[in-house]
Amino acid sequence: MPLAEVEISQRRGKPALPAQPVDLRAALRPLAFTGLLAGVIGLFLLELMIGSVAIPLRDILTLLIGDEPSQAAWATILYELRLPRAITACVGGAAFGAAGLQLQTLFRNPLAGPWALGITAGAQLGVALVVVTGSVVGSAFLEQVAFLSNLGLVAGAGLGAALVLAVIASVSRRVSTITLLIVGLMLGFLANGLVSVVLHFTNETQGAVFASWNDGSFAGVHWDHFPVLLPMLLVGIVAALLLVKPLNALLLGEHYAATLGLSVGQARMMALTSAVLLAAPVTAYCGPILFIGLIVPHLCRGLFNTSDHRILMPAVLLMGSVLALGADLFVHLPWERHFLHLNAVNALLGAPVVIWVILRNKHMRSFAV
């Protein structure tokens, strides 16, 4: 409180009020959101510009508005390769970020995420079963019904992810945080073992394609995949945004949330469904993408200094896009005679964050921010 105001207050016989501390990070939140949005836009453009063939920004903007670039070959590179990859990385990173935030809140577990809980492995198993079915039906038939084939991949991934998530949800109330993580990891190992068995029933070509898909990459998505991928992600993201108030209530505990009039069972089911809608389609088309869904919520909590989902949910959407675009850009830099896997870069980013979370939550008894 300014000195002059204190003196005036004392003259009037009123006690001077103590100065209120200023939350600097809260005041800078609009700037942080602006920075994340600028990061998404900047990295998206860099994804389109950088690669084995560099395309100037002027030509990128020219192509995006529908005009002819300086070199005709650049149009093919942009539209057929880089633009689908950049869009997939952007929406896929956002989807994993939102899924991870919901899972960490629902299970009150700071290490919950699509990969750590075995959900990604369940989706892998579903995709493997669809690949085997395609091997039995015949690739010629699948080529004639490409849309149904795409839908089948997503349905298989969604079913596998949902089954694993159902098991996790059923045991989460009866076990500790650490035990839940162990159960999730064991389910993941079990699913991966079943994948290996299932792949014995595929032909050599399809087995090689699945092995390449299993490495995880945003580069395998094409325009004919978007009619299935994007609507499902849109529904999942809208559901996640609508769940911010129920998720805030669940932070205080299910009993307290129920006293506020929240239908806890319905809220949990909606959040779990949203998480599956976000994680399964991306896994179906891109393969298992590790760590993004786990680390993004923690980075946003640290950056914005809050547990309020009204702030965190839009933040994880932007932060997830930034990390996914950044990792994919690093993978596709014009390395000389070398090839990097996306999940190798994700591990370099994610492992230190996981170690920090474990050290910060030494006892791991409850969800702590």
C-alpha cells in the first residue's frame, strides 16, 4: 500500500490494510499463452520449410494461398508430404496432452498417461488384430474400401485402448499409485507379447509395415486419413474442454465433488471416453507416441503455476502441439546419412521430466501438483 494512502487511512482512524502479494506468474499467463500460440505457428511453418529440400517461407505462404511457387516440385513436397505431417503432429500432440491431463486427474496419479498405463499398447494390439484381419480378407479388397479400412484401424485401436483402460479404472480404487503404474506397465507388456504372437499370422510385407508403424511417426498420415482422424479428435477435444469444471471438482476428491452435485460416475466415464477418443486415433495412424501425454501436463502446471483445468486444458493443447512439432522437426532435420526415431527424441525430452516428477513426489501416495 502506498505511503500516502497509509497516512490518510491513519488520519481517518482506519487501520492500514497490508499490501497484497502479486502472483507474477498469474499476471504473465496471457503472455505465456501468446508465447505458446506463437510457438505452434512458428514450428508449424518451420516443419513446412525445413527438410532434405529447403523451401523458402515466401514460397510456403504462396503455396498455402493457392498460388504457384518458384519451383513446381515444391508444391508436391508440401502438399503430399510436409503439410499432412505438420497437421498430424499439431493435432496429435494436442490430443495426447489433453488425454494425459484427464488421466492424471482421474487417477490422481502424476505419472498417468496413455503410454504409462498401457493404453497405447492396447491400441497397438487392436491395430495388430486389424492387420491380421486384413491379411485374411486380402489387400485387394481393402484397397477398394479404403475408408472402411481406415475406420477399422481406428476402431481396433479404440477397442484395445478401451479394454486396457477399463481394467485400469476397475483396479484404480483398490491399489496404490505405484501399484497402478505397475499394473499399467504389465498390461502393456502383455499387450506387446500378444502383438508378437498375432504378427506370426501376417505375411512378410504386412509384418514389415507394422514394424515400421511400431516405431512411431507422424509422417505416415495422408489426406485420406483425415476424414476419420480429425472428427474423432475434434469430439475428444471438445469433450475435454467441457469437462474442465468436473475435473476441477474431482481434484478435491470424489466425495466432495458429489456433495457439489457432480455425477462422479458420469464425469469419469466421459473423461475416460474422451481420453480414448484422443489417444486411439493418433496411435492407429502414427504408431505408439511416447511421453508427450505424460510430460505436457507437468510442464503446463509449472509454467502457469495452477491446477485449474480452465487454464490447464487449453494450455496442454498448445504445449502438446509445441512439443510434437518440435520433436518431429528435429527428427526431419537434414541429417547426413542418419535417421532419428521420433520416440528417441521424445525420450530425451520426457525421461528427465519423469525423474523430476518422481523426486518431487517422493512418497507417491496421492496426486500432488
